[in-house]
Amino acid sequence: MKLLVYGAGAVGRYLGGMLDQAGHEVTLIVRPEAAALLQAEGLTIQTSAGMIITRPQVVTSLRQAMLNSLSHDAMLLTMKAYSVNQAIDEMIAFCPIPPPLITLQNGVGIEEQLRQQFPQTPIIAGSVTTPVTLKSENIVVVEKSGRGLGVASTTAAESVRPWAKLFQQAGLKTVVAKNYQSLKWSKLLLNIIGNASSAILNRHPGVVYQSQAMFNLEIAALKEALQVMARLKLTVINLPGAPAWWLAYGVKNLPPSLLKPVLTHLVLRGRGEKMPSFSLDLTAGKNQNEVLYHNGAIAKAGRELGIATPVNTAFTDILLKLTRRELDWQSYSGNVKQLVADIHAYMPGGSK
């Protein structure tokens, strides 16, 4: 197959490299500073089983990709969720009738954005559970083995089986979900664990979870998300190496004394020493943050459904204000007491 990977950061290079080594004709759209090195030295994927060296084609823009080839069997969208709007604008300009789109963003709402703009285009929802990082522009490190991704059709008329087979034949453990919203929301549950709180406090989730007050707020945020999912009639499902169903079961049924060590272990096992994505974007000084597609999506759905989501609303508001430099990040750094007080202000009877 001829596959175009648009927004090829760590995840895009990993998936593109694996598909390339499986014999597909892969083109990566990368930043100019990465293109020269990838063209000269190829792409190396470091796994626990050894190194994989591939040489996918490389371009620096969608326009260049379209000039090189007007025909692709699928386009993998691997940019951050907040960059999808810009990608849509570029597709309108240079690829107004796109091939099937495979969405691989974390968070919810991306598929609906694309469907609104490209109603006739097949859209496949995907969620990657394999943690990867860029060691350098041409070296991707797989941090945890035994994981993979989930895929689901966004309409009943689309078959996801060929795309699942595509990834499976490339050596990627792949599961097929019946409902794409269940897929995306289940991954969201795992993504929000210790993410916003870690970014705001500028501390690793393992440190954040040492505070009982913060742990209680983390559980409250998860319970709000589960209430929204229940109202939307969405089933929580497990993904490869990502036990979302078991997380939901524990949040609903385990007493705090048992839940805290379980959840702390899940956070440490899943993230290792790496800071969560919200924190990385805040540290990098980016003026956008994916919290809007996670805690923000929970809060938005809660408002529409009449479900109170004060904790997710607070996490979203505070983190976005930090992103926009409307609040002093230093005042929150390690200051659990300040954050707890500010979140409680969003509760019923609070000052917000």
C-alpha cells in the first residue's frame, strides 16, 4: 500500500517505520530540520528485541507529498489533537478529496471534526498504546513492549478489518473495537491519569499521587468521566497493554485504601520516569494543550448532558490559563495546597 503519515512525530515515525519495514510504500511528512537526517541515515526504531532500520520517503509538507504522488491508499494523521484544524486547512488546499483517514490522536472529538469537513471520506479511529519517544530526529525508542493499538470504524458502512490487518502484518498488536467512541473514551480514561495535575504542579505523577488530597481529586475526575460515558452509553474497553476496563472497575468498586496503590502502580508502570504529555507541552512553551480534548472534552460533554464535572472543568481552566500565561506557573509548582484550594472553588458552593 501507499501510505502517507501526516504530522510524523514520535508516534508517526514509529508507525510509519514499522509499516515501511513490512513492505509498504510509506511517506513521512516531517519538519524540515528532521528531513535531511532521515533522508541521509534512514529511520531507526529501538525495541527490546533489537533495532529496526528503515528508509521511508520523507517530505516536509502536504503540498510536497501531493506533488510527488496524487494517489495514496490511506493517510495516517499523527499530529497532536490541537494541530488537526491546521491539517484540515492544508488538506482543503492541497488534498480536498483525501484518501481514507486513520486518526491516531489522543483525546476525543477529532473524528467528528474530520467528518464535518470530509463527509464522504472513510475515517478510521485509532488509539496507540505503545509509548514511544524520539531519542533524536531519526531514532525512535519503544519504551514498553507488548502493547499496540486499537482501531474502529466511525460508520457502520466502513470495514475496519483491512486496516487492522495492515497493522498486524507490520508486527503491531491490534484489536478491533465495535464502537469508536468507546475506543477513544477508554483511552481518554488512561490519558487523564496524573496528566493535568502533573503539568500544573510541575511534578511527576508519582509525586503528585503521594498527596491524598490530590489523589482524591484524581479519582473524582475519573468518576466524572465514567458518569459521562455511562450517560453516553459507552462501554469501557481494554486495549493492548492498557487496562481501561480494570481501571474503571477499580474506581467504581475498590475502597481508597486499595485503589491508591493500584492506581499509583499503574501510573508508574505506564509512564516510567517520563513526564506526561500535557506537562511536556507546557514546559516547551506551546500556546496550546491537549487538555482541551481530554479533561476539557469531559467538561464539555458534562455541560451538554447536565452532569456536574467540576474537577475536570478546573483542571482544564487552570491548565489553559497557564498555557496562555494568564496565571503564574511558579505559584503552582509543587504547591498542592494552592491547587487543591483552587479546584475546590469550582465545586458546588465554591466561588467559581
